[in-house]
Amino acid sequence: MKILNFGSLNIDYVYRVAHILQPGETLKAGEMEVFPGGKGLNQSIAAARAGAEVYHAGMVGAEDGGFLLDVCRENQVNTDYIRRAEGKSGHTIIQVDDNAQNSILLYGGGNRKITEDFIGEVLAGFGKGDILVLQNEINLLDVVIDRAYEKGMKIVLNPSPFDEGLDGCDLSKVSVFLVNEIEAGLLAGGNGEDREGSGKGCENGEDGANLVDKILKKYPEAQAVVTMGAQGAFYGQGSFRHFQRSFPVKAVDTTAAGDTFTGYFVYGLMKGEAIEVIMKRAAMAAAVAVSRKGAVPSIPKRKEIKMTGE
């Protein structure tokens, strides 16, 4: 079983601010740092650091993509399916405030230059039972899903950002949904009620259970994971449910927490581990990530995650 992540590769420009800017406001940044990132890249590196062999497919800019290719190789992510496109790579402007909350502005760049021919070239190297990890930061996502499904691949989708890029996608073909509470409400077709105050009562998993139930009612053949930050994460498949508490740490930067969780979850999925083990390790890894600055630099290696019996 192979893992293919067909996803974004970004350069993150991170600004430290006292608070997230409001419309019309000008604010001095305390510092600025540059990191490799993108949900796709973050998740590939997280899975690789967990111990998986990961192939990443995507486009980087001819002008600045060498930096991202080097980062992949340094982290043992296979780059055979990464190509250079004219222009710049995708990049983000990230504000991180004094409470470690963030706001992200995304420019697609090379991530939006995927072609159908390239999709065919990539998927030719994979087949039935292989895992395909997707986000919503590349174009032609619907084509990738359709063709991977035809090949019998197990599709793991983190539908973020949750926008019109998902409109043409047949989400019934997705095997596993990995979403935060806001994305869960949107995925379930909610009108916003699921998203307001969604942290209340999460200590016993009530809100997470409700969101998982709604997702699985709409997509009964899928598995669903709803991550709720400090309130933990909830998993469902069929009639089975599992709640995973979070691990308390001093939060520094939450930018790559969800991507770290996803990468570690995919590793456990590939290994065929029990869901209780997968969820615990993923939650522990995410906790380490939020205690550090940056996206890729914050993702822990497997040896940093101390699991009983390992």
C-alpha cells in the first residue's frame, strides 16, 4: 500500500501581531519569518515524520520552487511527481496573534496549474488499495477524485478551504473525511448552527458526536474525523464512535496542528492500526505542533511521540 498526497506546496510568510487585523486597520508586525508550508506539504511531511513512505504530487513555481523541493527531500518525501510551472509557487500571508490564533490569506500560484494530463501521469503509478490524500488547495480536484475512485484508491479528504472548489466534486467517493468543527458543519449541510459555540460541551464529545452523525448520515459509507482543537477529536464509522481527548500544552502557533493530525492519522491508516491508537498518536503529535512556531518546523518526528508499548 502506497500513500500519494496530491496537494499544495506553499511558501508561508508569517507575521507576529498583537491581534488579527480588522477591516481598515493598519498594525505593525512584531516579526516576520518565512517557512515552507501548504496543507499538502505539511500533511506529507507529517506522515513521513510519523514513519510512512509518502509520494507528493503537485506544482511549484519555476521562479521559487527549488526551496520547496529541497524541503520535501530533506524530509524523505518522494518528489517524483512534483513539477515546475511558470511563475511563482503558491504562498500564504499568515497573521499569528499573542494568543496563538491565526488568520491565513492564500495565493494559489503553481497549485492552481494542475492539468488533466498531469493527473493521468501521476495516477498511472498507483492503484487499488493505495491511499490518496487530498485537500482543496489545487485545481481540478473533482477530476483527481473521479479518476482515483475509478482506480479503487482509498480517498482521504481534508476539504479545506471549504469553498466553491468542492462544488463539482462527488464527495460520495471519499473514504475518509478529516475536518475541523467549522468544516464539519458545512460538510453536513448545516446552516451555521453547528458552527456557533461548537466548543461547548466537547469535553464529553457531545458536539463532535452530533457533527459526525450528520456527516455519516449524508455519507454513510465514509469514515469521519472531526477535530475540535483543545476540546479533542471525534471519529465515526457506521455505528462505531470514538472520542479522543486533547493533550494540554502551552499554545504558540496553531498553524499546522490540523495538518499534523492528518499526516499522523494517515500513517496509522496505512499501518492498519486500531482507531484508538491512530487517534491518540495523532492528537499527541498535534499537541506538540501547537507548542512550536511555524508550519513544517513545528511537526514532530515519530520518536518525539511517546506511546505506551512502542
